[in-house]
Amino acid sequence: MLALPQKFDTVSCLSDVVDVDYYLPGCPPETELVEEALKAIVSDKLPPRGAVLAPDRILCDECPRKREDKKISTIHRHHEVTPDPEKCLLDQGILCMGIATRAGCGAKCIAANIPCRGCMGPTSKVFDQGAKAVASLASIIGLEGEEQMSDADVKKLMDQIRDPLGIFYMFSLPSSTLKRTITKMKRS
């Protein structure tokens, strides 16, 4: 007899279930990070338990693209446009999680003209990776200043984001403040 597992509407982190010795982020973890972790184990020079064995700075710090202080008026999915390989993807209206994601991957996706998906997780300074990405996006969509967008323009721009939960929380939903796979809304 086929038995399906019980479904829950919440998700949990590994650390919610078991004590974690060390985190080695990435999907998959970078060879250099694995090598450094093995060296630390062999030399008995590991940081305190629960530490993330990767740099504690954002991916933008190691991204070679040029960032300008621009406001975007359109959001593109990365396959809809051919990005300029010299310019920041966010400046081109392509959602990139690098602003809220830990460095340590060498920006390989970015080098391939693909936006960061967030697989290295957040830095220690970021409480909620998805919320940080949304806040960063809000800072570049022209909500402030002389050329302020209307509410209708902002809604039109936000409607261009397909699957916001999947984009902003692809790798971090269990550790987010949401902790939900499906939000149940009451109908009035």
C-alpha cells in the first residue's frame, strides 16, 4: 500500500531539528571552502560550533560588475534579455540575490551572466535573506526623490516579479521569518 508523508504548512531549518556543528554553504559547496574546512579540521583550528565556514560579506563585494546608483523601471527575468556583462544585473532590472547573499562562491553564476539565486545563504548581518533582497529592491525602484513612481507604477513593476517566494526565499525559507510553504488567507 502506498503511503504519502504528512504535509505541513511550515518548514524547519536543520538547526531547528538537530545541533549543527558547522555550516558549509553553497549548492554545492565550493571546492575551496571544502578544502579550507578540511584543513581547519586536520589542524584543529575550527571556529566555535555553529559557525558558517565561508566569508561573512555579501556577494556584491566579490562581484566584478560595475554598480551605478540608478533606479529601475522594469524587471526582467534573466532569460528575457541579454545582460551587459560589465553592468550590475540589478541596475539592468534583473533580480539578483547577490545583495543579500554570502560571498565565497567566486561569483561564478554572475560570471556566466546568470543572476545569483542565493545558494550561499545570508551573512551574519542579515536576519532574513528574502526580506533583505526585497528591501534592496525597494531602494532602487524609484520610490523616493524627484522622480517618484506612482502607486500604480510600483504595482505594475511588482507584478513583473513572477514567483516572489521562489526568487527571494529559494534557499532560505526555513530560516526566514515566514517559515511557511503556503500562506492561508481568510476570505472576506
